Amino acid sequence: MSAGPLRVGVVGLGRLGKRHAENLAYRVSGAALVAACSPVEAERTWARDALPAPRVYDDYHALLGDRDVDAVWLVTPSALHAQQIIDALRAGKHVFCEKPLSLDLAECERVIEEARRYPQLQATIGFMRRFDPSYRNAFEKIEAGAIGRPFMVRSQTCDQNDPEGFFVRFAPTSGGIFLDCTVHDIDVARWLLGMPKAKRVYASGVVALHEGLREFGDVDNGVAICEFEGGRIAMFYASRTLAHGNDTGSEVIGTAGALYVGRNPRANRVEIADASGIRNECTPTFFDRFEEAFLCEARAFVAAVREGRQSGATLADAMEATRIGFALRESLASGRAVDL
Amino acid sequence: MSAGPLRVGVVGLGRLGKRHAENLAYRVSGAALVAACSPVEAERTWARDALPAPRVYDDYHALLGDRDVDAVWLVTPSALHAQQIIDALRAGKHVFCEKPLSLDLAECERVIEEARRYPQLQATIGFMRRFDPSYRNAFEKIEAGAIGRPFMVRSQTCDQNDPEGFFVRFAPTSGGIFLDCTVHDIDVARWLLGMPKAKRVYASGVVALHEGLREFGDVDNGVAICEFEGGRIAMFYASRTLAHGNDTGSEVIGTAGALYVGRNPRANRVEIADASGIRNECTPTFFDRFEEAFLCEARAFVAAVREGRQSGATLADAMEATRIGFALRESLASGRAVDL
Amino acid sequence: MSAGPLRVGVVGLGRLGKRHAENLAYRVSGAALVAACSPVEAERTWARDALPAPRVYDDYHALLGDRDVDAVWLVTPSALHAQQIIDALRAGKHVFCEKPLSLDLAECERVIEEARRYPQLQATIGFMRRFDPSYRNAFEKIEAGAIGRPFMVRSQTCDQNDPEGFFVRFAPTSGGIFLDCTVHDIDVARWLLGMPKAKRVYASGVVALHEGLREFGDVDNGVAICEFEGGRIAMFYASRTLAHGNDTGSEVIGTAGALYVGRNPRANRVEIADASGIRNECTPTFFDRFEEAFLCEARAFVAAVREGRQSGATLADAMEATRIGFALRESLASGRAVDL
Amino acid sequence: MSAGPLRVGVVGLGRLGKRHAENLAYRVSGAALVAACSPVEAERTWARDALPAPRVYDDYHALLGDRDVDAVWLVTPSALHAQQIIDALRAGKHVFCEKPLSLDLAECERVIEEARRYPQLQATIGFMRRFDPSYRNAFEKIEAGAIGRPFMVRSQTCDQNDPEGFFVRFAPTSGGIFLDCTVHDIDVARWLLGMPKAKRVYASGVVALHEGLREFGDVDNGVAICEFEGGRIAMFYASRTLAHGNDTGSEVIGTAGALYVGRNPRANRVEIADASGIRNECTPTFFDRFEEAFLCEARAFVAAVREGRQSGATLADAMEATRIGFALRESLASGRAVDL
């Protein structure tokens, strides 16, 4: 690695893409945002205005041909991820890609196989919770033995209800609540429990508010149990309908103690005492909750590339989370436990 | 009902029996503890010393023959409950009986059938959480519509680890973790969700510390999902191995909000700030956590008898909780979902 | 002391008097409520209906003549306390008296002098916080060295605002906010700091809502600093105008840690998550907050009489709290520090 | 203002200076760190290594002569602040200066007078709490009327004990605990109470651990009351000896509610449940607590300069905080209330 900064090209400039672009442009030391790509004219205009003079592309392959780009940062629609990763690796670029790797297991395998040919290139899937300072603190405490042997994770990904049910429109392609939301919790459980192999899952769920999900076999509140080898187990909860905000957190139980991450999704350090009691406001969205995690994730990727080591979730991790997510979806549909 | 107090005979004077006896003797207005029964000499001596001059029996049927006893309060081994309830009803006594009604469903039905013949007699199974002031407050908030339509309950019964594993000795007769612990959560879920009918369950679990449980097919940490009709669902967790105390609580999620009961099992109103951070101590046992619930439960029973109405969990409620508990046990053993 | 219960006569049956009467009648083992006294007809009727057949008096001296009364429990207007205590002692009765001992220091001294002649009689002033389980737990932790040497107490007595300003009517006789409210915090500070001698105080305050207090030189929000000998110090806050409930608590800071009692005046173990955030409701009044303290206080008094030892705040403690309270009032009026 | 970034020169590269320098170099969009100045060789070396190629000076006046510097950022010893601000203004530079403006009131006035001659130049004193997101949120809630009319602030600045008592060495020049620590709380109180004029103060304190402070008339735990005009009041607490961390927070009480900022100085979103109870770790230092505030402060300064408006605490605010701090020190020394 040269002494200069890692030159990154961001691909996809939607809401999350913009955040990644700004982080890489202004807040990640060791990185330089040199290129941005979007098929949307307005997004390219934004890139020209808000970012420090990157080259702006409307075509992914043009960006891949830019020799000044060391790494691509994919914040594109899920269906494109697999091929875009492969193309990036073939073009000699490191790849950071938002989750999921793919909603097709065969495709996941294809990407993994291809990546094996480029051991010198970093390819990471963005499970940003691994970089959230609180999750990381919990992970380090577990490593240090603070709770003995961890054997259970309870983890949830719960969004504040969107009365307009925007996400219902994505139901046909999202893969369903378990592949869209719980996949984060699956990765967290595996990571905090020492990467055990999953044995069996069971899932269930209800439609509490968004009737439009029924035609896609999806639910707006899902629950699941995942059994791992070695006497380890996880419980998951995903919701699209919470009243109080984005309430995303995890609990790890060990033989000598337990850790909670984010048990109260407090928005800040303010408490309000009034006639309704004493309260704190909550983080409205995962953007608010994980603002720092996205930044730390970017810093970690850049550092890892520069130091020639893996950081964050590997392609194999992403595939395993997807595999478990698929089994959850199958269990939800069948009402039966699914062996893995 | 006469204007005088309800005259109660306590049967069984183990740890929990003693607490019930003291509550009824000294803290429940409208009740008089007039009799106590135990086959254990030391417990009868305790009754003579600590209680206000009750008649002390070593034989249950002798107590049933005492015409000054209006109601019996059964705190006896589970295997005796069913027949003792039947005998009490036949002797014309109201009955309060600690959970479970029975670990045999046919026996449950036999008791219910018998009880139908004595509509003037109260027969209640002691699911004391319904009387805990915080649970009751949550119930009333739900009734008042505070969280919209409740559709999910997450509930747990978790004991502090007993390094000597005392409960392992009871594994042969306890019915297993779901019938011993989760049965409370099942009742809470039914109660807070509006008494829906269960459709299907799935359960799993691990032995984290107490290997001796394996030979009985039991676990020291169990998890479960229970699906009810009408788009309602429950998740359960039971543990024998927590480090921090008895951590028993519930969460109810509705379409317009959620309620937590006992999310932090704080022992009292004290917080300690020292080099380890800021902490509260936890309730060590369910006795500490539910001290007030046991008392409120006794008061409610006495009031209900005097007013000629049902209070607390009926025999049918207890049977339904047992039925679901059995299905959880079956699921744990088979690794399959069980339809009800 | 005979083996029988302590026979108590309650004097004064207002709101707090009724609570004491019920506690002594039904919830304090070792006590028998045998007499009740009130000049108010309606209160005597209540006593006949709600209590277990006590003798009911309309005249205090008639109750003092009742030879079956071992102890009197004074819940009468403050101005009567001193003389009633003296009369009770002269009649050979133990005395429990609600705070304050007196708002006249010379009168305090007179009572203390009189009490010295009856060393066999218990005379206690009702600073109930010393019996609140959480305060007691904090005290025991301090005794056990949990926070090193305690050197600072911050303590507050804050009522929910009464829009009708009922207490304004009592302003002429209450002694002002420091003698009415802060006197509890003064006792707590002395108790938790090892009974140091006060050296100097400074007080200030504002009228936030209840303008009617101005004519009495009183405030509805008062603050104060009290310096003790030996490098110990206290800060006090008293309010009549909080929006969220009765918020009464204390903090003790030591050289190795700190303890908080009641930092969040949570009403129960319920938390509510809704669009306003996550909140707990608060204890509306000191009755709700200190329900258990009043009961423990009564139990402790009865046990102390039966065991022939002092329990709770002595007359001297009460006088010292009053003396400091007077100095605070003087400081508020003068805007100057007052040396003691 | 040109369209380019604000070109900043940082002066003083101690621990806090380094943080400011890094923020300005890498995290503040709209700013460019173009110069750094320190008389310490090691610090200049750090600047060359860690910062993006600034011009590095060992002499302040040389930096002032650099025409590419638009603004200076003073993180120098307190005694230098006043003259350095004056020199910067005379050199045509905007000035950000860490608190305090000066520990000499005449000098404060001299700076203010000089600054009046340069109305086009921004001069701000770094009371960073005004930029902490939680403090700002509280401020906005107050502005929006969430707590009615605010009339009381309780605010504290408390450091974790440094067993080596490093700060004792600074006692001769720090101005004492009130001018060093409480000055922040004074500014917070003024800001949250609507900039009222102070009328009278009283202060007291103890030496809990650091006996070395006595010779300078300083304490390691100080308390104070500050009365403002218009029926507003503040209580302050400052400590150098807490066991659990940096515990810095404030409470604002209004006629319709109260706000707490930072009531529990939690380090992150992790809670630990083990045999000692349930706890969170605390922010060890004000660096950890106010990391984001320092950054927001820098962004706000840059934005304000570019928009030609004042942001943050003015020189007059700083002088007023110092004036109150002096009165507190005088009160501590004399044991008397001090009128302002």
C-alpha cells in the first residue's frame, strides 16, 4: 500500500449512499473520496455540490475503469450487489458493499468463489453493528471474559412505524422481514457467540398494521429462535411498527453475567420530567442510532485495507447470515422448524 | 357471607407456605388465619410460635373437618394439588392453591368438572403476577387503550443461579423448566393479550451450567414462541442461571405503544456510583421481587370470596397454561413445532 | 415489658393519622391499636368503622387516662406537639410524635428536659425517611464503608404542584418551606454524615408560582447550604411546584463512591414506550413514596419499646433539625449567612 | 467572506490543543487548518506528523503575521489569553479562545473594549457545553416552552479523582475550583435561564482528599448558590474527587416541567448485569464526555464566521462568568454572602 490515502469511489447516492460519501469525504482520515457514481442526475448534482470534487460517473463500469480508484463502496440496490462485487474484484478494486451480499445463495457462493482468486483484495459486507462503539465494547468485554461463556443472544431490529408503509412497496424485493432486518441480528449473534454453526431455526410473525404485506407472505412483526451447535442459542425480534422509535439492541447472556446493548434507545442525554412522568426521547431511525457506527465502519475498512488484513464481516459471514435468514423465511411460511 | 372475617386454614408450611401464613395472619384485613396444617413437626412448631394461635393439624382431612375453616390455602407439593382441591370443594371450602393445578391434563379436567358442581365456592390458582402492582398497572393501561391493540408479549422468568443446583433435585417432578417457570409467563401472556387461544408452539433450550438436568430431558435455559389466534404471539425465556438476581419481567407491544414491567430488576431505590460505574443491586429471589404481589393476591382472594365473585386465575386458566407448557416440553424434546 | 402487644392510642385522624392508625391496627405485629382520639366527629366515626374496635375519644386527656394505653401516637397540629408529648410522658406513656417537635426552640428544650425525667419511656419524632428501606439500605452501605468517608449530602423534598395552593393556607403556621420540608433533609444529612454539628448555613429561594406566600416571607422553591464541622457539608432543595410528582431523594458522596436514593421517583416497575419516548410515571405524593417507610417506622417503634432501646430520631435530633431550619429561615429573610 | 474555507491557525498543542487541531484539520467542513504554533518542540513535531501539512510556528506573533491565516484558535495557558486575543484582533484575525477569558476583571474589560473596535471580527470564548448536542436539545426545548418558565438551574462539573492530584500543581494559577470548573456551570445557568443578571452568591467547600489545596485557599469539593434577578436561582457543585468518572450535568426546573442533561454519565449504550447488580460504566474524563461538543463548537464557530454572526459565548459572557466566579471565591474565603 502506498503512503497516500485510500482512494474510494462511492456507488449509489441514495440516502445511505450520501452518508457514506460524506463520511469518506470529510471524516475518515486515510481515505480520499475521488469518485462517485449514480444513474440519477439529481444525485450526481448533489455529488458535485456537496463532495470535494470527485469525478462523477453515471456508469459503474466507467468508474471501475478509473485507475485512480483503489476501492469501491457499493450502496446500490440489493439485486445488483453480487455482480458489482465480482466486477470490482476483477477490476482490481477493494470492495465494501452494503448488506445483503445477495438474496440468492448460489449467487453468494459464486461471489465467494470469485473472491478467492483475489486474496490481496478486501471484500467486506456492511454489517455496521460490529463497528458501533457500544457493540464493540460489549464484544471486547466478552472477549475479556466479563460474562463467562456466552450462550444466548437476544437481538432485535425494530423500526418506528411509518404510517405510509413505505417499506411495503419494497416487500416484493426485500426478501421479507428476516432477510431485510433480522439479518443484522443473525450476524450479531454469530459474532458475539463465537461464530457457531446454526443447526435449526423456527420463525413466526404477525401483521399488526400493514395488511399489504400479506400478499407477499411477509409480516411486520417477526420472531424467531435459532439454535447453534455447542449449546448456543439466539432469539430474534424484528418490527416495522414501533411507536417510540428505532429500537435496535442486543443482549448476550453468559454463565457469569449478561450484557445489554441499547436497552433503552435514548436519543441523547436529556431527560424530561413533566406531568407524564420522566422520559427520554428515542432515536427515530437507524440513521440516528448508528451514525457513529457507519463512520467507524468506514474508518475500519480503510485501516484494514492499508494494513492488508480483513475487517468486519466477510463474504462468508454474509452468506451464512443470508442462509439463516432464508431458513427463517421458510419456517415462517411453513409453520415448521427448519433444519440447516 | 357473614360480616366476620374469612377464616382460612393454610396447608403446607414450607418457605412459601410460611409467607402466605404470615400474610393471612397479620396483613390481610378481612381474613383470620384459624388453622394451619403440615406433616412436618418443625413446621407445626413454627406455626404455634409465629402465628396467632391457629389450630394446628398434621392431617389435611382433619383440617377439612374443622367447621370454623371457610377456605383452605394450599401450598403443598404439586402432585397433591388436584386431589386436595377436590377434597376441599367437597368439604365445602373455598380453595386457593399455588400453581400448578396439576401436571396431568386429565387430572386438570377432573378438577374443573368437580368444581362446576360447587359454583358458590371460589377456586383460584396462584398466578401471583396478576396481583403484582406493576403488572396490574400495565394491565389497566392496556385496558384503557394506552398501547392500542396489544399483539405481542415477551416475558421471562429467570432465577439467579444457585451454585448448588438445588432445583436439579426437583427435576424429576417439576415438569421441567417450562411447566415450572414459564407457566407464569404463559398466564401473563394470555392475560395481557385478552385470553387468546394458543395455536402452535416451538421451544428450545440449552444446559448452560447444570449438567444434571440432561438425564431428565430438562434445560437450565429455555426459550419458546407461542402463537395465538387472532394475530397474537408470545416469546418466552426461562433461566436458572442468571448471575445478577431474579430477573422476571414482561413486555407488551401494541399498535400504539409498548409497556415494560420490571425491565431492570432493581432491588430498591438505591444507586451506587463507584469505580465500577453506576449500578443498582437486583432482587435476589422471586420472594423479594413478588413480596407485595403475594400480599395483594391474598387480599384479592379474600375480597372476592366475600363479594361472591371470581378473582385471579381460574382452574381453566391454570389448565390452559399447563396445556401450553406441555406442548413446549414436547417441542423441546422433539425439536419440532407442536400444534395445539 | 409484658409479652402482650404494645397497646397504642392514635391521636389525630387526618389523612396521615388515618394511615398511621391503619398501619398500627392491621400491619404491625406486636402492636394493638386500642384507642383513637380526634376532636372531629367525622374522624371518630371513621375510626369506629375502619379500625378494630378501639376506644374512641374526643379529648386527648381522656385518652391519656386510659390505663390500657401503653403508647400514644401523635399526628396532631404542630403547635400542639410539645405540650402533648410532655403530657403523655407525665401520664407514663411512650410517645411517637410526627415532626416537628416544635417550631419554638425554647419549647423544644422544655420537652427534652422533661423527657430526661422519664428515661424508661421512649419518645421519638417521626422522621420516617430513616425507615424507608432504600434510605436504610444506603445507611447500611455507608456504615459498611461502601463509599469511604461520606462528606457531602445533597437532599431534596419536592412536592408536585398543587394548583389550588392548599399549602399556602398553612403558610402562617408551617414555619416556612425549610421548617416544613427541608427539616427532613436536615435530619437525613445529619444521619448519613454521622451526626456532625452544624456551623453555618445560607439559604435562598424564589416564588415560582404561589404569590400568596410572599406576605409570609415564604417561598415555593428554596435552596440552602449547610456546613458542618469536620469538613462535611449539605445542599438542600425544597419545592412545592414540581410538575412530575413528589420527587424526594438524597445523594451521599464519599471519598470512595456515592450513593443515590430515589434519583428517579418512579411510581412502580412499569415503563411506557410511545410516541413521546420511554417514560415511567412518578410517585404523586409523599404518601405514595413513603408508604412502606411509615409502616417500617411503626414496626421499629414498637420493637424498640419492647426491647427498651431508642429507635429513630430522638427529641434532641428533632430539636437540632429545627435549630438548623430556623437558621435557614433567618438566612432566607436576611440574605446573609447565619452562623450556628 | 470568500467562498473558500476558513483558514485556521491553532495556537497551543497540549492535550486539548491537539484535539482542536485534529477536529479543525479533519472533521470540520468549511475549515482548513493551515497553521499551528507551539513553543514546545515535541508538539511541533506532532503537528508536522499528524496534521495535513500546516505551517508550523514556534512564535505566536509569527503566526499572526501569516496572511493566509483567517482565524486563530487559542488553546494556550490562561494567563496569556487576554493579550493574545487583543493581538489577534489587531492582526485582523477572528479569535476562538478556550475559557477563561482572563482571571483579571480589568483585563477582561480591556479585551472587551479592544474588541469593540473590530466589530467585523468574531471573538468567542470556548464554553463548549453550549454546543453539546444534549445541552443544545435542552436549550431548544426550553425555548419551545417545554418546561414553562425556567427559574432554577442545578449544575455540576465533577471530575474523577486523580490519585496523583495533578491539578494541585495548577492550584496557584487555576483561580480555584469555582473559576476553573464552576465557570462552565455559571455560563450554562445564565444561558438556560435567559441571561439574567446575578445579584448575590454564597459558596462553601471542603477538602475531601487533596490536602495540598489548603495552602492556596482552594477546595476539592465546592458548592454554591447564585441568585439572579427576576426570581431565578442556580446551585452549583464542583468536585475533583469522584470515584465513578467525570460526572458533568445540569438540571433546569421550570414552572411546567424540568429537564436533566447527563444525569447518569453513562460511557456508552452498554449495561452489565453481574453479581454486583446492573450497571453502566461512566465517562472517565470531560474529553470523553464532550468529544462531540468540541467538534460541534468548532463547526459552529466556522459557520458563524462565514455567515458574519456571533456564535457561542461572547467576551462579555465570559467576563460575566468570571465575575460571578470571583464572587464565589470571595464567598468561600470569607464565609459570607457576596453581593454583586
